[in-house]
Amino acid sequence: MKRRIFYSIFIIACFSAFCTALLISLILYNQNLEQVKNSLAVETQMIADAYQQSGSDYLVALNDLPQRVTLVGQDGQVLWDNQANPTHMANHNDRQEILTARENGFGESVRYSSTLLNKTIYYAIALDDGSVIRVSTTFHSGLRLLLHIIPYLLVIYLLITLLAALIAKRQTLKILRTINDLDLDQPLAADSYPELAPMLSRLHKQKQQINQQIADLSQQKEEFMALSTNMREGLILLNQKAEIVSINESAMHICQTTLHESKGQSIYRFCRDLAMQKTIESLLNNQEIETIYPLRGKTYQILATPICNDRRQCIGGLLLFIDISEKMANEQMRREFSANVSHELKTPLTIISGYAEIMANGLAKVEDHQQFATKIYNEAHRLLQLIEDIIQLSSLDEAGENQDMPKEPIDIVAIAKEESARLQPLAAEKEILIQENFADSPIYIYGNRQILQEMFYNLIENAIKYNHIHGHVRIGIVAHPDEILFSVADDGIGIAPEEQERVFERFYRVDKSRSVQYGGTGLGLSIVKHGAVYHQAKVMLHSQLQQGTVVTIAFPPLQPSC
């Protein structure tokens, strides 16, 4: 701005100075020209009068005169000239000033020399004898006069330049001070020039629009960050070069990276699998992809969606990682469960059908009928127990998903005593001693009585079934401020370390021969696990082969509001 103001002031000042100099030169030229003409006319008249009185002797005195004096005869021949040889001069009757003088008594003319850049002024007076006295003088032209004043103009231009610089600086600072001191938050409150009012009004409107846009963008960013941060799914935003633009916490955990390491880096740095790279290439080629991708022991469903501009050109892509490991495991478990249920149901039904067929065909002896009937009864009882366990497990699955089974404050000490008493005959049959290690005072948790009874019963029953003769089963309940611990310990056969993670699976048996012997269904610990999930409890197992097993359930304590 300072340079523009300087140039504007400088050009205007220089143009004004030039026009002024030109005008002054023209005025001075015209004034001088008139003065020279008048002086020349007076001087010519004086010379003519003196010549007519004194004759040729007077002309000798004019040799040193700076003006040129010429005497022209009646025939046009030059009779005398104070600055040139008359014999070498042409006839002058064709000269304008001579012709005019012969007609009017006096005459004048001006002739311009483009070589010398000057004018010659001629003034002639006709004499009584028919001759003509002519006096001429040289007068500089306006252009030459202008050339003479150029040095002065240069000095003036230099002064104008300095003055323009000072004025430009001062005006610029004065103008910019108003702009620099402007409060952009409140532009209309500024004390400024009226000419700046439209600009300030526009700034105010733009400020409001920008503030609104920033507020909208901030809100959208906060909503997006809140959504992406709390998502269990991994979310990665890519640009057209497959570089990571945005990544949430879940995706960083999946790719085992941090925000600092991943932002702006290529996605291929973290996904080196060939199938994944083909998925990303297809995504950036404007193709929507849905695929299953195993990664670090988990299975992910990947939804790849391209991001396009208004011209339908792909400018990036969105990768969504959905962890379906549990879903796949559940589907696998359901398939295994269906196969196991079919197998478990088929075995007792086959036995019942076989014994019944033998008896119906009369192939069994009369004395064997009781034995066959007992077998049929035992297998039917086992079948009913299996069905009841399956129904109970299905109920727990539905309760875990819907949380619609009733809960209330339950005294688990009372339930433990009840289930211990129910299983006392089975323990006495195997000569196993049940030891109860809990106080008589009630300890309450918030839960479902029926589910808790099934859980405690299965744990105590397993401790008796898989124990040695003359073994011990210890039932304990300990109340802590942050948890309630229910434990069942035995000194039986124990569980191998490689099998401890699988004992809570459905139909999994550590000792299949004992399970068949005691009528186990393989669903007891699975019911315990699902019941613990329903009560927000945690199941812990500690076991060593031939030294016994301890199963502990940590229940959350009863809250005061309950």
C-alpha cells in the first residue's frame, strides 16, 4: 500500500509539475515574443528615421549592432547588410515582410529554424525613396526554452520525490494505523474513515459467518471424535495416496500403533497382508468392498467404502474393522453344541430303544426284565437331566442377552447350606466329607435364586463326583468390601493345565469315563459360567492333577440402593 500511495502521489506531482512548467514556458514564450516584436518595431522605426535624416553615413555606425540590419533597394537587391556581404545575397522582394512593408508601410514575419531550434523575427519599414529597412533578431523557440529549464525541473522532481515519499509514508501509516488497530472481533466499533464502513460491515458479517461455521465444525468434530473414540469398531480414514488421515483408538489397537506413528503414514505400513493390500487398492479404485480378514488371532469384518467428490472421483476411503471373533466363536460353538446335543441325546435313546426292543420281541428272560427296566429308567433319567440342563443353559443365554429374569437380594449362605444338604447323600455314598467354612450370619447379593441354586449345586456336585474316596469338599463364603467370594474346593483328580480353559465349554468332560459313570452331561460348568455372566461375577479356577481343584466366584456386593 505504501508503494502504491507513493507512486500515485509521485506521478500526480510530476505530471502537475510538468504541466505547470509547460504552461509557464508557453506563457513566458508568448510574452517574450510580443515584447521582442514590439522592441524590434520601435528599433526599426528609429533606424529608418535616422537613415532618412543622416543617409548612408549612419549605416556605418550599425555594424556592431547585435540585430541584423538590411537595406533592400526598390528592385529587391540588398544594398547593405551589417552581418553579410550584400553581393552574395538573393533578391528579397519575395520575402513576406518586404512585400507587406511595400504595401502597408511596414511588415513583419517569423521564420522557424528546425536545425537551430529558434525563430527569426523580421520587421521592415518602407522608406520614402522606395527602399526598405529591415531589422531582424533571433528568438529561442518554446522547445529550446523548455530544454533550458529541464535542470530546474529535475531539481523540482527530486524535491517532489522526497516530499511524495514523506507524504506517502505519513498517509500510509495513518491509514494502516486504523486497519492495524482494528478489533476483528468487533470491527464496527472501530473509529475509522467513512470510506472503510462498507469493508468493516462486510468484515463483521464474515466474522459472524466464520464464527458460526467454526462452531458448527467444532461441534461436528466433537461429535465425530466422541463417536469414533468410543466405538468398539476400528475406523481409519485414508486419502487418495492410501495415507492415514484419521484413526480412532480401536483401530490403533488393532494395528498396534499410536496416533503419532500412524498419522500421515501409509496404511500399507501396518497392513502388509496381500489380501488386505488388494482390498485397499480396490477401495481407492472407487469400489466398495466387504470382506473377512484374520489378524493377530482375531477375525474382523472389513467394510471398505470409497469417498468421492462431486465428479464421482475417488479422493479417499473409509475402513471399518468390526471384530466378529466372538460371533464366529459363537457360531462355531452353536454348531458344536448342535452336534454334541445330537450325540448326547442319541446315546441314551439308542440304549433305551435297544433294551425296549429286546423286551418287546420277547428275547429277554423274565428274570432280566428288572435289570433292563432299571437300565431304561437310568438312561431316561439321564436324558431328562440332559434336557433340563439344555433348557437351563438356553434360559441363561436369553437372560444374559435380555436381562429380563427377576433379581432380588439373595442370602447366598442360605443357598449354599441348602445345596450342600441336598448333596449330602451323594457325598456319604462316596464317603466324602463336606466342610462348610462360612458364618451363620446372612451375606446378601443381588441375583436370581434359581440360577444361584443351579450354580452352587453343579459346583458342589462336581467336587463330589470327581473326588477320591474319603476325600474332602470345602465350601467357603468370604465377604469383602468390593466383592463376595464363593468357593468350592476338593482334593480330587484335578484338571490338566491344557484343559483348564476348556472345562467351561458345553459338553466338555475332563474324565469321560467318570462322567458316564456318574451320569454327567458336560453342561454343569457351562451353566456356572453363564450364571456368573448374568450376575456380573467372575469365575476363577485353580487346579493341579491329583491334588484337587478350587473354583471361586467373585460376586459384586449388594449396593445400598438394592
